[in-house]
Amino acid sequence: MKPSRLMLGWLGGLLAANLLLGSADAWGMALPQALHAIAWGMLLALVLLGILDAWGVCRLPSPQVRRHVPGSLPLGRWSEVRLDISHPYPRPLDLQLFDHVPDGLGFDDLPQRIELQPGLDSQLGYRLRPLRRGLFQWQQLEWLLPSPMGLWRQRRFSALQDSTRVYPDFARLYGARLLAVDSWLSQMGVRQRPRRGQGLEFNQLREFREGDSLRQIDWKATARQRMPITREYQEERDQQIIFLLDCGRSMRSQDGDLAHLDHALNACLLLSYVALRQGDAVGLATFASNQTRYLPPVKGPAQLNVLLNAVYDLESSQRPADYAAAAEHLLARQNRRALVVLVTNLRDEDDDQLLGAIKRISRRHRVLIASLREEVLDELRHNPVQTWQQALGYCGTIDYLNARAQRHERLSAHGVPVLDARPGELGAQLVTRYLSWKKAGTL
């Protein structure tokens, strides 16, 4: 309970009047005694009215509210929360409302003032923008109710529980269903390269035709039939893709509004959407996180929802990336040959164990390393150098990028492809590489 401006104005005016009357008496000025009685009477009346008005506002029932929160929200995008308000008040009432939004959710248009009309329900809304992924729960909202005579404003809390889940920015993935796959991929900056070579999955034997390669001839069948017989192959469509996702401290770097882990999740979901549309199976394994997660590769559109529910509350940790342990856990769970996409941010301390772990995985699976590169590195490299500090920053950036390029070249020399990408470009580059290998039949 706190006094309103009206109450403070009347109280201040009456106290000032009594102070002036007392000062006049102190200076020996002759004033009618009735003025003193009137001033003290008005002050007493204000106190009594204040007590009655406070009792009146305490008797007022709280409005009934129903909060409409979307069950799922995309990270970093604005959404709307709607509040439906019903009340039993017989006269108009002007009140103020503030919804206690959970930490991690940005909001706009709060607090709000609303005038409730007798016999009518009211609605108001505010905007919500998730700043991180996870499960968020509302517990209560706050009212500021005016008293019947407007002398007080009472603060009340209404218990109102709701929850929502914040997922990676999947809106563009679901919106892509409205477009043809080819046009959608082109809008995302994905390039489809022409197919080179042939698939490795045997289909049938047939007669030799003009344009067939001599390498396709089956010499044993040719000898039996006494005519050229060739092997016909088809693209291997039933592939398996597993994302080996680093959730350690190297993925905590921030680029724009998102951390590297969030950029990596968006890229993995983008490639998952494309791969599932191509008929492949997609799975996920995490390492260096507080809770290791594993999803076996599964085909079908429903797998995208499974992936979203598995990673929406995934958080990075302060642990270093243990590639050896990640390789051991993956090999223990995945026996069939798959494309393993390792998404990480390679650092100097990773050289010793990374190559050994990749070699172990490569004996059974095909490996692609996607290494995220901080946006600030490119900005420092292209900024003009005018001061001593800028020169030091430029030299340090070039030295770091050269060391990074050497690590990538060392991995490439051992037959391990490396994709060096900025966080915002990772998704398009992953899909480009996947489609290139898919059409070439080299997955």
C-alpha cells in the first residue's frame, strides 16, 4: 500500500498550511483561532478518509487474468503474450499491471495501464524476445490497484503459472516447407554443384550401351554371355549423418546476439532438415557438456522435432573439449558407417588429441570438421591500422589466423576435410558440402 499523488498533495498542502499558521503565531501575528481549528480539522478528516479509503481498497477483489503464452518460442525473435482480464467492479477502474517475466526473456510494453469498464472484459499484450534457450516458467503478475477515493494504490500479486520452451531459431526451417526445395536452398545461399562420378550402390547388370565407361564392364558376366555386360549403379540414398557437437568452453564465444553453440545448433538443424528431405537418417551426439546426450540416426520428418526437443535446453560448459572421449563414446554407439560432422572451434591446445581421435573415427566413418571462426577476427583483419594498439591487435590477429590455417592444413594433409566458416555462414556451407558429396556418391 502506498499513497497516491492525490493523497500526497492534500497531505502536503495541509501540513504546509499548519506550518504557516504556526510560523505566524511565532512571529506574533494575530490570526483568528478558527483558522487553526479548520486546518487541524481538515488534517484529521484527511486521516479518517485515508483510513476508510484504505479499508475500501483492501475489500476490492483482484481481477481474474488468463495469460496466453506460446508453447514454444524461437530464440532471438519477438513474439506476443496476451492477457485476458475479467473483473466484478461496478464502476470504471484505472489500474496498472506488470507481468513478472522470467530471467532470460527480454520484454517490451511493460508495465501497462488499463481502464476496466463495468461488465466488460479487457485484453492487453506485450512483446517477448528470448535471449537464451531453455524452459521458462512464469509464477505471478503484479497489480497496482487504486482505492475508491483515489487516495491509495495497493500492490498485489496474483499467482499465475505458465511455461514455454525456447528453441533454436527454427522458424525459417518450418517456413521453408512452403517453398520448393531448390528455390529455398538458393535463397539460403546454398549452391548445388553438378554431380561428378557415380554412386557406389550396385543396382543391376545390363547390356553395354554407348557412353558407358569401360570401368563399368563386368568381365565375368561378359565372358559368360559372350557380349559386353556392364554394372549399373545408383546413388546411395540411405545415408546416416551424426552431428558430434562440442558444448565446451570454446563454444561460449559470442557473435552478435547468439553464442557459437546457438549458431552451431541452427546450422545442424538446417542440414538436418535438408538431409531428412533427401531420405537420410540424422542423429546427434554431444560432448564436453554438463549432460552428454545421444540420439541415434533416424529417418523421417518427425526426427526434426525430436532433435529440437533434445537440444532446446542444451547449454555450454566451462570444460575443455575432450575429443578422445567423444570418439570413444561415438564408436561404442554407432556401428554403421555414417558421415560424422564434428562442429567445434579448434584451438591450439586441441592439436595433440584431436588428430588421434579423428583417425579413430575415420577408420569406420567419414568425418567432416566444421570449425567456427569468430567474426571479430575478420573485422580486425580488415580494419585500417592507425595507432600502436591497432597494430598490435592486427599482428595478433594475423598470427592467430595463420596458426589456425596451419592446423587446418595439417588435418587436410591427413585426409580430414575441414570447413572453416564464420558462425552466420556455417549452415549454408554445411549444406553445400553435403549436397556436393551426396551427388558425387562419396558419402
